[in-house]
Amino acid sequence: MEKNLNLSLKVWRQKNAKDKGQFETYKVNDISTDMSFLEMFDVLNERLIVDGKEPIAFDHDCREGICGMCSMFINGRPHGPKQGVTTCQLHMRSFNDGDTIVVEPWRASPFPVIKDLVVDRSAFDRIISAGGFISINTGNAQDANSLPIPKDDADESFAAASCIGCGACVAACKNASAMLFVSAKVSQLALLPQGQPERKQRVMEMVAQMDSEGFGSCTNTGACSAECPKEISLTHIARMNRDYISAELSSTK
Amino acid sequence: MTSKLDSKIPEGNLEQKWTKYRSTVPLVNPANKRSLEVLIIGSGLAGASAAASLAELGYKVKVFCFQDSARRAHSIAAQGGINAAKNYQNDGDSTYRLFYDTIKGGDYRAREANVYRLAEVSANIIDQCVASGVPFAREYGGLLSNRSFGGTQVQRTFYAAGQTGQQLLLGAYSGLQRQVGMGNVKMYARHEMLEVVTIDGVCRGIIARDLTTGNLERHFGHAVLLCTGGYGNVFYLSTNAMGSNVTAAWKAHKKGAMMANPCFTQIHPTCIPVSGDHQSKLTLMSESLRNDGRIWVPAKKEDAVALRENRIKPNDIKEEDRDYYLERRYPAFGNLVPRDVASRAAKERCDAGFGVNKTGEAVFLDFAFNTIRYGNMEATKKGMHNPTQDQIVEMGRAVVKEKYGNLFDMYQQITGVNPYEQPMMIYPAVHYTMGGLWVDYNLMTNIPGLYALGEANFSEHGANRLGASALMQGLADGYFVIPYTIGAYLNKEIMTKAIPTDHEAFVAAENKVKGTIDQLMGIKGTKSVDYFHKRLGLIMWNKCGMARSSEELTKAISDIQTLRKEFWSDVRVPGDANEMNSELEKAVRVADFLELGELMCKDALTRNESCGGHFREEYQTEEGEAMRDDENYKYVAAWEYFEGNTWELHKEDLVYENIKIAQRSYK
Ligand SMILES: Cc1cc2nc3c(=O)[nH]c(=O)nc-3n(C[C@H](O)[C@H](O)[C@H](O)COP(=O)(O)OP(=O)(O)OC[C@H]3O[C@@H](n4cnc5c(N)ncnc54)[C@H](O)[C@@H]3O)c2cc1C
Ligand code: SF4
Ligand code: FES
């Protein structure tokens, strides 16, 4: 049943990339447990605006847990306390009256802060540009059913492809590693027959781009998968590692 | 037909128009393509597929989107599926049948030639997507799986769980990023287009604002493609993403591009009902759920009241006391009637007092029946002879979970109710806009060089879009139509050198944008942008929503005009224009919505008939079915803008040579 909460919010405020930034505390009252976490921010921002203050900048768009744009680090966890849920799908019924909630941006040097809770994740796009695709031009395709794919492979590929590119895995990792994100794409394509011709080259180039963006190395802590809102599995990292080693061994370049 | 509207539909038989046109449209040779620049605004299915395809052909492409990455365009949120006339199920599907269903579903307000072309290329889309690694759902034999959607009697919908849009967009995005990596496309994320630049009536570029720095930028292009999505957010609450807006299309409109059928709005029957004033958006529960869910309300009013007061639970209501009103009213299509019909039927029951939640605006979507059916099928498959009821339910739920797991999770996340145990509560919500920029057969607006693709144009869905057809249209436009049709224009542009952006037209356009921004920043009023947006949304929903009348529409127009004045004197946009400023972004968009809303009401007021999503209370049968008027309204209403929010109506007559127009019936 719906209830109302009074809460304290400690939010990271940072004017721009150069600013040092600091926490500010805000009280918010009468927050319905039916509200989403971002709707609670809407309420706070509305008040800040009417009071002549600057609202808190945060990224969001679909508010359905699919676009990957929302990105708040809540009480020390990317996307907050619930398993398998993005910030926008987190609802206030997960909190209690009187709680203090700490909200920060993703903290990782390859994701510099732009303003308040907004960070720059363009490194992910550059990794995809390096090899996260099948090189096929429009119009080249054969009939879709001429290529049967075992259902289990298709399902596993789909599970990998459900990554929303939010970056929570990086934010969760003490090394700021992007292995879960990269391996999800590598795995999606490695599981499909269409992905085979470029399989080795793909993994080499994506990993090289990932390294050059400054993401840290993977030490198998597993925090990424535990915090991933789409519950992307660590098995993809294992698959990518195998592919990478075999690609390196057979590399003629 | 007025001379300003030339639809440029090729001569010849319907079946041959596109094939013939495609093989005769002038080509641009590869060397010339390298010096032709194309600006693409939007990176959804339409924009991303167009960008990848045009870059592959050799054009120099720039892509703009307001999100932080092209992958986040709103197409990502599409759930249920994409149609294609593959006839893989051997159930009688064909290009003609998809064409026919789409024209009929659109209530005979779309162009035959465009829709036929769409149906023709639909099969290629699936091939293209599979080849680029889209993991569609498959059967155990390894072949692609299909489901049914509303308004059809065949299974032609391809899907990837409840995340079809995500998978399709990521496929198109990977093609786009590949071209970015090769240097053929330059990507401008976190950029918003705020003006079209025209020189001598021809489109020559855009003004965009860098949303990170606030800088205004000038970009030249030999052609500009608006792939900027729909404007459902004029209603404030809709299933669209928070940033979805009309600004790009509206700026084009004010530069002379006509808006066609702006009042044709799709209200989707299955969305999670509004829960309170804090509501920022509404969430769709995919139409695919209607495959397996049955829609009902209590047959007795006292049961509805008891539900609202929480005295009984839905499962307490006996089978014979339930009213499966779609199955009752439309036995042939049942729960799979088109969206407009299903939405109005829900409203009718709720208005009559049978709504089932505390606001009285909700009906049930119940999976119990099919859970048992699936459970029994599984038991048979596994050779279990005497399964217990619990085992049947458990196995049935597993099947339902595989099909719709993410939607059920989302429902539970939002409402706190477990839909495996209790029926979902749903209510109609604004979802899609069939109206949009008027375009000819080439997808060009009436401004030479300016195109509109995807949801941003008006073209294929008439007065009502069938489910799973928007994704199809977006990808058809981008992958298979524009790469050919753009040649018809660009082959004449090969001698045009890139125009330097210090040209006076660019300077003037930038100054205009700067003027608007300064004005908004300078008001320093007392109310937030959202305050005005919410009020506009209410006016639109109540007066230009599921049911419209001349009286209410007239009132809405004056209400909107008053609200617009208030906005321009009392809105408060905090912060600075020269930095990231989400309130300023919203203010610019809402300013445009406040003009669009008026035009939508005007269009609805002028169309004295009920068709598709446009239902005028004055024009209905005694049983409450829509009454179309083909004699007087079988046209596309294209509106031309004049300074000071006045408009002139141009009519493009719709000619049906291959389909016999009939009253739409799903009984
Ligand atoms: C919740 C939901 C579910 C849906 N499910 C289905 C389904 O199952 N099947 C189906 O067929 N259809 C479905 N639809 C409809 C379908 O998703 C959309 O119609 C379609 O994806 C629109 O694609 P688009 O490329 O035209 O635009 P969008 O994907 O909306 O992309 C618009 C692009 O334009 C950019 N943009 C907009 N304005 C500007 C500007 N001023 N400057 C710069 N960039 C700008 C945005 O950044 C974005 O990149 C659904 C819609 C919703 C809302
Ligand atoms: S792997 Fe998970 S956490 Fe990382 S980007 Fe993808 S969805 Fe987000
Ligand atoms: S806003 Fe799209 S995933 Fe959260």
C-alpha cells in the first residue's frame, strides 16, 4: 500500500568538468512510495527552481530501464539497492521513512563528470566503433531463414545483447574495468554464425580500444555482474578471454 | 489537390511502381557522392539505418541526437515486435495482405503506393537485421519465431522477447558506429537541432546547440533528413521517452514544411494506469500481451465498486460475473482488435462506471486462462498424466515468463503487484503520432532538400497505426527507401559546392535561435517549465484525446492560446544558456508543443468525421462505433504555417485504385 516518506538526500553537486564539486544536503518530504526514484528528483528539482536555485542535472530518458541513460550511484551502489533494476525503475517503496540517501555520479576516470550527476560515457561508443559489429552493407543479406541458429545459442546471444550500455559495471568495479560491457557485445556476436568471420579480429580490436580509453583490468571480483541492472553474466567475460587468447595465439599481424 | 502538394507517385501498376521507379531513379556516381554532405537528425531506427546505408554508399554524413549516445534513441524502448510479410508460418500472408491490413487498419487514410512499397521491402528488413546480428526469437528447429498483433489474422510479427526495439536499434547502431569508425559518419551526440537553414527556398543546413557547452553551431548539408521521432509528449504523459519532442519538425514547419494530419494520435490500450500527480511518464505493456491476456471488467457495477474500495480481489469475481467486453463486442477479432477500437472500448466501460482501480480508470488484462492452457500443453509434452493444479500453474507460468518475462518484471517494479498471481491493471495512454511532416513518395517534404523519415513523417499509417508497423516503417525508410530516392534530388546537386556557414542565411538562423533562447532565459518568471507542460497535457488529453467534440476543441484552442501567453510571461528557466541546462532544453521544446497543440486541435476540429484514432463524438453510430465520411474527408490534411500562428489547409486527395473502401469492421 502507498505510504509517504520524509527523506534526507546528500547529492553530489559539481558545476562543470573543472569544478571540484561537493555534497549538498536536501530534505524532501511527503514522497509517495509509488514514486520512482527519478520522480522524487523531479519533485526536488521543481522546488529548487521555484526557490530560484539551480536544479540537479542528471541523465535519463526512457524511464523504462531500457535506454541506459540514467546513472546514479545510490548509497554506494550503481542504480541503488535493488538487484536487476535501473535507477529509473527503482521505486521509493525500497526506502524507509527517515532514510538518508547518498547520490553520486559514476566514479571512473574514463567517465569524466560533465555536471552534477551527468558523466561522459562516449568511450563506450568508441569501443563499439572499433569492432562491435558485423561488417555487412545494406542490401547484402540472404533470406533470414536460410541460416538456422540453435535456439539455445540464439537465447544466449540475446541475453548478452540485452546490455543497455549504462556503465554501472564500470562504476561498480574498483579497477573501473569495462570487461562486462565489452564481453557482452563480443559474446553476442561470437554465439552467432554471422559473427564468425570477424570473430578474432573483433575481440582484438575492441580490447585494444578498451585499453586505450583507460579502463582498468579485470581481477575477477564480479562486482560488475552483481550490480548490472540487466544481470549480464560473468560467463561472457570468460568466453571473451578464451577468444582473446586464441586470437592472440593465431595472430599473424 | 493544390499545386503545393505533389505526391510524386510513380505511374504504373501498384505492384510495379517501386521496382520500376527504383531501377530508373537517377543515380549519383561514387566520385560525386564523396562531395555530397547529408545531415541526419536523429539516430533512432530511421536515422541510424539511413546514416549507415548512405555512408556505405559514399555520402559524407553527419548524425545528431540529443541523448549522450546514438544507441539511446527512443526506438530502443519498442517492445513487441516488427511486422514483415515473410509468410514463414504458411498462414496465408503476402505482400498484398500486409498492404491491405495496413490500409484498412489505418482506416483508409494512407496512400496506397507508399504502403505497398512498405509491405514489399518488409521482408528485406528481417534479412538485413538477422545478417547484422539481431538475435530474434527462434523455435527449437532454429528458425525464426512469429507472434500475432492486433488488426491482423496472420502471425507475421518478429520479436526478441519484449525488447524488439532494443535489438533492432542496437543492430542499426552497430552499423552506424562502424561507419563512424571508418570516418564516413561524424557523430554529434548531446546536440539538439534548433533551426533549419534555407536559401532561396531550398534546405541548406541546420543550427544545432551543443547541449554540453551551450554553443550554437552551424552545419551545412546538401540534404537534411529529419528522423526525429513522434510528438506524443505534447500530452505531457505518454509512453514516449522524457526527451521526445516536436522541435525539429516544428522548426521545419515554421520554415514552410507542411504538417500533415497532426491530430491523428494513437492512444494505446494497454498501459500501466496513472498512479498519482507525481507521474512523469506512462509505461506501455506491449500489445503482444493481448495474444495471451484476456481483457475484462466486472459485469456488475457493485463488484467494480468493491474492487475500487479494496473490499474484494479480482480473483474473487466468478467467471460468469466477468465481462470480456472485447470478445463480446468483436467476436471475430476479440482481444486482437486494433488499438483505437480497444482503447475506446476501455474508456466506454470505465465511463460507464466499471473501472477497477481507485481512480476508476483501469481494466484487467488477465493471463490466468492462458497460463492454464500452457500448463496443460507442457504436461502433455512431458507425458504427465495427472498433474496437480499447482504443477499446471507452475509450468504455465514458466511459459508466460519466457515470452514476456521482462514486461512482467517491469509491471511488478512499477506497481508493486505480482502479475503472475493477479491480473494486470491497464488503461489507454498516448503512444504514437501518425501525423507528422508531409512528405512525397521520395520522403521529401515540400521544402526541396529537406526529408522526413520514421515517426516524424505522416506517411504510412493513415489514421491508426497497426502494432509492430512503426519499427518496420523506420527501417524501411532508412535502409531501403531513402538510399534510392535521395538520388532523385542529389543528382541535381552535384555542382553545388558546400556553402560556407558565414553565409547570411546561417547568420540569420543562428541569431533567431539565440533570440529565442535569450527571451526564454530573460523571462525569469515564477513557474517551472513542467508546470506549463502538465497543464498543456491536461488540455490535450481531456479535449483532444480519445474522444473529441467541436465544443471542447474550440475551448481547447483558446485555453492553449491563454496558456501560451502565460508561459511566455511567467516561465522560469534557471541557470545559464552557456552550459548544460536541462531546464532550457525543456523550455525550448515546450514552447513548440504550445504551438503544435493548437494546430492539432484545429485539425481535429476541421475533420468532421470519426476515423482511426480520431473520434469525434458527433460522428458515431448508435452502438458507439466510429462513422467515417469518405465523401468529404478522404484526404490528407496538410497545414501550411503563417507568421503569428495562423494556418492554411491544403488537401491531398487519397485515391484508392486497388482496395475497395469499406466500413472497417472487426466484428
Ligand atoms: C514504449 C513504446 C513501445 C513501442 N513498441 C513498438 C513495437 O513493438 N513495434 C513497433 O513497430 N513500434 C513500436 N513503437 C513505436 C516505435 O518505437 C517508434 O515509432 C519508432 O521507434 C520511432 O523511430 P524513429 O527512428 O522515427 O524515432 P526515434 O527512435 O524516436 O528517434 C528520434 C531521434 O531523434 C533525435 N532527435 C529528436 N529531436 C531532435 C533534435 N531537435 N535535435 C537532434 N536530435 C533530435 C533523438 O535524439 C533520437 O535519436 C513503440 C513506441 C513506444 C513509445
Ligand atoms: S554490462 Fe550491465 S552494467 Fe555494464 S553497461 Fe551493460 S547493462 Fe550496464
Ligand atoms: S532512463 Fe532509460 S534506462 Fe533509465
